[in-house]
Amino acid sequence: MKITVSCIIMLFASVTAELTACAGEPPPFLCEILPGGTHFHDGNPFKGTAFALTETALFAGGLALKSRRDDEYNVPLLLSGQIYTIDKCDYSRQRLAAYLANNYPHGAVTCDISPLGELMTAPFGKDTILSPFVITWALLGIVDGIIAYPDREGKWNDIGSVRLFERDMSRSRGTVAYGISGGTLSWGAAVSEEMLFRGLFLPALDSRYGRRAGLVSSSLVFGALHLFNSGIDRPVYFFGQATVAGFVFGRHVQKNDYRLKKAIAAHFWYNAVSMATTWALNPEENPLGFGISMAF
């Protein structure tokens, strides 16, 4: 689920370089990298301010939180990186769409330029939640939650206390904290990763190298970057899982005129259901790294 900020910046820079060559004069460098900067440059101060304040506040809050446990996810810091990715992808997709419209006028390869609000709320729309594609991935999330962390020593009702950022809390309060954290990061990962990989990389690679090569290469990179997740102790499984998911999501996007809403929704519900299943059946191995003390 997590992509490190350094990898996001590196990958975004490579896409930006490609779009710069294709779509004319780029914005100033600082506008490209600063939170909200591209939107200010594009004459949209409201969107630029919203992104800048949100990303900065989450980043500062994440830095203020400290934990002695290396495998514990810093939710505000991770979320700031996810929203930063959404911020930059929102601008870049407009440039990519212009390039594709000029070079592929019959729509062989296109880019989703749906309003950002529609993409950000895609996991919660009735038309997406009831889609067989999304339902299938939600059910697969249950399977992943069962097999991804096989070393079980107790279930949810065996939890005595939950430790988060050096603070102990009850099982019920810890469950609420886990649900909010897991749901928030699932949303951020679904929107940011789909906008980056299936919204930018896939059509850019398809236009240059063809659909088959674009699908395979974007899926492999997507799988490889999931090896940066905290606490990975089964790299072959997580690489294979993410690569297959990237391939299926990418193929679905290609077959549906590069529309992202159902891929975003499927990604969200897969992650959220997987994390919820793990918390219920195997909380000590929860993917967010919350500290668990069992009551027995």
C-alpha cells in the first residue's frame, strides 16, 4: 500500500520530464515541486491553497509524532505524501491529455480528465461500490487478509491493549484508531497510486511503446515499489500480489477508455477489507504496525 516519498518524487520527475518534452514549456521548477504550486501557476489559487495547507499540515503533524518502533506507520506523514502525489498528478494529467488528444485524435490512447472530486470520491459512489469488478476485489481483500500474515497467535477478542505512538489504549479505542488510520491510508493509496500508475504511467507508456508493453512494465514497477512497504517479510508474495493487481487494474482501465473510477474503488476496498480482516483474525500482524498486547 505504502510508496515511499522518495520513489514518488523520482517517478513523478520522470513522467514530468516526458510530459515537458511532449506538451511544451513547463512551469517554473519551484511550482512543480512545491505543494499546490502547479495549481497556483495554472491560475487556480483555491485548489493550490487547499493542497498546500493540507499537505503542509499533515507533514508537520507527522514530524511531530514520534515512535520508537520502526514498523509503526506514521499515518499523517504517509497521507501527506499520498495527497502530494494526487496534487501533482492532477496537474500532469491535463498535460498528458493534451498531448494524447493531439497525437491520438481517434482516442486509441487517452487519459482520464474527470473532475478531481469524482476521482477522490470514487470508492464511495453507488455505481462503483455495486460494480462486479469492485465487489470481486473487495472479496479478494478478505483472502489477502487471511493469507498475507499467516502467523496467528490471537484474534481481535484476545486483544488486551493497543499501543500507538508510545500511548496505550483499550481494545475498542485502538480498533477505532486502526479503522480510521487504515481507511484513510487505503483511500490515499487508492487515489494517488491509481492516478499515478494507471492515470499517468499507463497511457504515457502505451502511447510510446504500445498497450502490451505499457501494461506489463507499469505493473512490474507497481509491484516492485510495494517492496518498500514497512515490515515486509514475504517479499515474493507482496511483489506478486501487487504486480497481478496492477496488471488487472491496468487491463480494466485500458478496456474502459482509461477511466479510473472503478480501479480506484477496487483498490480502496481491497486494501480496506484486507486490513480489517487481518485486524479481526490476526491483530498482532496488522499491516499498520500497531503494537498489540494480548489479554491471555
